Amino acid sequence: LDPHDGDMNRSTDFPAVSTRSAAGLVTAFALFLFCLVIGAAAPSGSASAASDGFVEIDPTRLLDTREGVGVRQGPLGPDETVTLDVAGVAGIADDASAVIINVTSTQATDPGYVTIWPSGGEQPLAASLNLDPGQDTPHLVIVGLGDDGAIDIFNSAGTTHLVGDVTGYFVGNSEFNPTEPRRFLDTRDGTGGFDGKVAGDSIVRLRIGGIDTVPPTADAVVVNVTSIQATEPAYVTVYPTGEPRPLAATLNTEPGQNTPNLAIAQLGADGSIDIYVSAGATHLTVDVMGFFDGAETFVGATPYRILDSREGVGTEQRPVGADESFELQVAGVGPIPEDATSVVINITSTQSTEPSYLTAWPAGQLRALAAALNTEPGQNTPKLAVVKLVENGALEIYNRRGSTHFTGDVAGWFVPGAP
């Protein structure tokens, strides 16, 4: 059984795939995934401090160019950069060192990309999200803050409105270390030691620990993996070297499309990851934008399938209907400990019948006016999330329209730190 089988026909222009504009690099680490329902108001923020420098907050809107929130009112123009103040705003600590923000493009007029980086630094050859006219395009970003506590946001082409919700931030000596975006693999030009497309049913082994900005002691890395010029529908799985390949998918491939997705990848004993391509042939890029070193509260893991509505894993064996939600038990399932406070999970919609959106939130709480991912018929849509767990250690998943199957692969979790 393919982790995400079925039709995959996502039409997304991806201008950041050339060697001069980095393919699919998102200065990002997905935490508490909420891709905005355009026009919906975010809940008011309330922070719950976790140990070792991570603070989770309810989604708090910090940016909305439609309303003039955070920056001037009006869409960003081509080749335009704006600065967004973050530290000290809307309950975010003055000494915040990095922020987790969900950025959504809406009403884009041209294919293009958006790059986000610490204010005052040099603009990287990277894309935080890709734009496509007629689509609302979300992506989660973790980005270090500049000395002034701000971030810079660049739009490459056309005009687009941007909406941004902060879902958490790091302070002090956090165990997560954001880095300047760095390309470790590009099979189009031999970066990383691999030149040429990766064939189906084969593995690329990529050394990351001890290379460039990533120390040999790193436990896990935050990477953006992109498939480019795929010849067949397939899937790509990223997992730690030395571990058995799991039944999980990091992203799906489709001919004619450039498909990125985030991964929090545990490193093998030699500091490497394995990247598996299921079928056809495709170019791959891997961009590293941060790492965990000596992590005490974050535990990276080989991806573990906790949800598959096609097989009755974690829920009933049937698609999730319109305006329907279900509860997914997380804590205490498989390798996930009962005291896990947040879970890193890659949620994928497959075989959807209508355009819709998914919302994921801690079970027992009110459903937020936000979307974890958007679905389209004929597309397999994955999104990485870190969702906070409360009380019973479960999360709730809601589907707005039509019906769709869901899969969920857990790639890590947070546990309580020392008092």
C-alpha cells in the first residue's frame, strides 16, 4: 500500500526551483498548523510556556495586508519587501529569538514566491511559500528575528495579499537553533554529491550532521524537501539512516509539478538521513534551516503512521464527511509517550470530493476559526504540523465540505521539561 495513493494533480508554479532561486526552501518549522481560512478572525492569543525556551500561543494574527495589520494596507507589489515587527507585539516576548508564523497568500495575480528572513540580514536565495493565481497558499515558517525583533517579507512577482498568524515562539537558550537557509542537496547540479534524477525504489543518503552550520551533535534537523521534474506520480519518504524505512510519506510527486513539504528529520547515528523515492524518477533538493542539539523536551522519531481512514487506523475505515470531525488519540499510542505535550504530525488529505479545508486542534477545546490545510479533488495535500495536546492527549480533526480520507504520520513530539 502506497502511503498516499490515488490521483495527484496539484497545479503549482514554483519559480524558486532554479539554481538562482532556491527550490522550495521554507525558512520554516511547522508548529501548531493553522493555515488561515481567508477572512476568518483568529482567536485571541493566550500563551502557555513550555520548558527550554518554547512558548506555545493560540493563533494570533500579526499580519493582514487586506486590513493594514502589521504593515501598510494593500497587496505587496512585485519585487517589494516589507518589515514586520514581531518581538514585543501581541503578547510575544521582547526577547523572542525566533517565531513560528503561518503565512497565507491570497488574491495573487501571478505565479511567484515569498521569502521571509530575519530583518536586517541579506535576503537568502529561498522561497517561504509559492504563489498561484486563484489559490490561497499557506505555509508555516520558523524564522529567527533580526536585532530589531522583526522579519522581512519579499514578494517576487505580481501582487498578493498576505495574512500571518503567530502560533509560538522561542526565547533564551532554546534547544532549537535556527540557521541561515543552506542547500545540502540538489541533484540537478550535484550539490550533496548526487548528480541526476533519483530513480524509483531507490534511496539517497545525505550527510547533514557535522556539515557547515549543523554540528555533529545535532539530534534532528528542520528541512524542506522538494521534488522537481518528476516523471510519475510517486511519494518521497525521509527517515533516519540506519532505521527501517517506515510506511509514511514526506511528500507526493506529480509530473510537471514542483512539490515541496517540510520535514523534521531525526538524524541517524552518523548524522545522515535517507530519502526514498517510490516510483518514476525525480530531482530532489533539500534545504536545512535549523537543527535541534542536545534536545531535552523535543524527541525526534522515525515517522510513525497513527492515522489512515482508508485502513481504519486511528479512526473508522471510511472517508470523513462534510462538516464532520473525529477525535484522534495521540499520547500513549505506539512510540508516543503518555506525557507528550505536543506532537509533530504530517497530515495528508487524499481522495477528496470537493474543495474544502481541514482544521486540527487539541481535543476538548473549541474549534478555532482556522484551517490546517486546504483540499482539492484529485490532489493529495500534505501539511506538517505540531499540535498541542491537552488533558486526554488527543486532537480533533474537522472536514468542512465533501468527503476525504486522511493519513497522519508522527515524526516527533515534545515532552515536559525539568521544573
